[in-house]
Amino acid sequence: SQQGEEDPQALSIQEGENATMNCSYKTSINNLQWYRQNSGRGLVHLILIRSNEREKHSGRLRVTLDTSKKSSSLLITASRAADTASYFCATVLNQAGTALIFGKGTTLSVSS
Amino acid sequence: DAGVIQSPRHEVTEMGQEVTLRCKPISGHNSLFWYRQTMMRGLELLIYFNNNVPIDDSGMPEDRFSAKMPNASFSTLKIQPSEPRDSAVYFCASSRLAPSSYNEQFFGPGTRLTVL
């Protein structure tokens, strides 16, 4: 099945640095969403970007979408230790309506 | 709002036993999803319901897996008989059945299943 692929698989940075994660997908989408998962917890929705949008901001988060390249990026600015988590992109297919297809995730570690 | 509620949070069972996982979606949400998460395969969609009706169960791995949603506030995922390779964290998520341009899903805390 179609699936987002995050890159890198793992990322380690220092507090205060920016973290950039990328996601590539295979087919046309309706929208793309980013989720965070803290260890041992469920996923939490972070931000959604529609296929007709190119950039979106939410607090320290910045998401871009390039539908011509079928890719998205999530930027976390001024990272904090509390940002340590796994981050997943999820796509909603044009024809699917409600089902999300998740990638394998990027594990972010922020050290203080 | 209590969020999505799953029970049990942890389940340890022996191979061959029946396992039933339970989920209560957020009130007012009419889409419900069951996922399985493992290190090897990541997060897999098993089945989802819209208005209590199963829409896509193509992710259900085998006939040993079954899911029901008898009403808008309750769903079960059953594995019978269970096998060690079923060990995983099972998540339930719910969302509003909105126009497809907005489908934020709310996840439960998960059930960690260990089959010995």
C-alpha cells in the first residue's frame, strides 16, 4: 500500500538547534499530516497541510509540501528536550476519504 | 473529554488463547480505526469503520483477526487463536467523518499485547 517514507530514520541534536524531517510519498494525496509519538504513548496530531497549500506554521513547527516532488518536510525550531519523540507523516489518499497511511517515522532525540 | 479509551493497557497471554481488545471512541466521532505497531512493520492500519460499518479490512492479517463495532461508542478487536507473532501494540483511533479535506485522528494509549 502507498506509504510515506520519513528521512532520516533517526536524528540526534542539541537543545536549541533546529530539527528537519522529510517525508516522501508515492501517489496523489488530499492532505498530509504529521503526528508525534512519545515513548509508550499513542500518536498525537501536530499539523495538517492540504494538497493546495505549500507551507504552514504552528508555533515552533513549520511544514512544507511539494506535490510535484511528492515530499513534505517538518521543521522544529529551537528544539527542546521535550521534543524527543518519534515523528510520523501520514497521507490521506484522494480517493480514500478517511484512511491515513503512515510512514515508519523519524526518531528525534534532543539532548540538553 | 476523556479521549479514546482502550482496555486493557497490557495483555500477556499464551499462544492459542483468545484475546479481545476494546476501544471506546471519542463521543461524536463516527470513524474508528484499529492499528498495529511493531518495530519491524511500523504502524499498520488493520481495519476502519465509518458510522459503525466496516469500510476497509484489507489490513487484517489473517482470519484469526476480527473486529466489530456494535454501536457508536464501542469496538472490539479479537484474535483467536493468538500467536507469538501477534505481539505488538494495538492502537485504536477515532475521528469525525468530515469531508476528506480534514481527517485528524485521535489515538488511544494503546494495548501492549504479548503472546508467549
